[in-house]
Amino acid sequence: MIKLSDIEKVYQTKSIETVALQHVNLEVPKGEFLSIMGPSGCGKSTLLNIMGLLDVPSKGVVEIDGQTILSYKDKELAHIRNQKIGFVFQSYHLVQDLSVLDNVELPLLYRSGISGSERSKRAKIALEKVGLSARTRHYPSQLSGGQRQRVAIARALIGQPEIILADEPTGNLDSVMGEEIMNILLDLNREDGTTIVMVTHDENMALKTERLIRFFDGQQVSDARMYDFQKV
């Protein structure tokens, strides 16, 4: 589903060169739930942005569902993101003056041929999946952190993506709300077969996934399946 080959990412200014990623080779099969851990500044979010086609590597090849992303134009990248990838962020990124329903509908505004009534129908289905059917007319400021993250997940789901990329989805939540959000992601993976890549600082959350990759100073330093970890 996702394949990265010899990925490097270098940020260059007039006075300094910062290597964010170096020699990353990674494959994420369809239907896998992969977590990525490492200290702050080790390149985790940069890696997720490259997977999500929000950033381009300085070197290397990115493949999404068999498509090699080389010299794609911004419009082509946006189309692939809209059709195949859903994003969940630590800070939710909800539009404060839009209702919950309108926030969830947003990704479909960029797809042609979908009527307003169909957008509303799909948004309600997505909100029901995350347990927020009763909150469609509320605004983000009227919701708890856990509820706002559920809205963000529903928004990621509305386009029926094959891949969900989650950057610290439980990072702003207490342990109870974090468990609830994690359970929603696990259900999406197990029941719907959605491929999920999650960046996290929470070891307990990472150990619930199928596979855990650790990064340090821009390099992949370990790659373990959870059943391997549990045997150790």
C-alpha cells in the first residue's frame, strides 16, 4: 500500500543544513496498523508528511497503492490525497465556525459529482461510526477534546480512504479519552481493513498495533511485529 525506497529529506538554509531523514526503506502492506515512535525531532512527522504527499523527499521514491510518485504536479498529488488518504492530527484542525456536520463534509467539497444531500448523508454515517450522531449541529468549541478528535476521525473517514495517517492522535487527550480514540482506530483497521500509520509518543498505544518502528536521528533503528516483541 505504501512503499518508501531510500528516502532522504534535507532542509537547507543559507547557513545550515538539517538532515531530517536518511536512507529510509519502508513498506506498509494493505490492511496493516503500523506505529512509529522516537524522540522529538527524530523525523517522525516528516516521514508521515512524505507518506501523505504533503511533503516531497530530497531523494528516493514514494509509491502509494502501486503508483510511483515522482514528478507529480500539486493538483495530481491533491487528487491522490483526496481519494486515498485520510489525515488525523493531534490538534484536530477543525474549523471553529463550522458545525460538526459541516467540518466532516469538508473533504467531499473537493470531489466532483457529489451532491449536498449525499455529502450530508455520508457525514452522518461517519459520525455515527465514531459515536457522535447526536452532535451534528454542535460547534468544536462545544465539544471535549476526545469528541473533537472523533470529529477529526469522522472527517478522515468520509472519503472512504484506503489509508489513514494519524499524527499523535491521542497526544492531547487524557488516558481514558486516549483509549477511546485508539479503540476507534483499531476497529477501523480490524473491521474495515483500513491501513493505518500512527505516529505516537505513547508506548502503551503503540503496543496495541501490529507493528512498531522506532526512529532516532532521522534513521529507522528497529522494526518489530508485536508478536515478536511479546516473545522477548
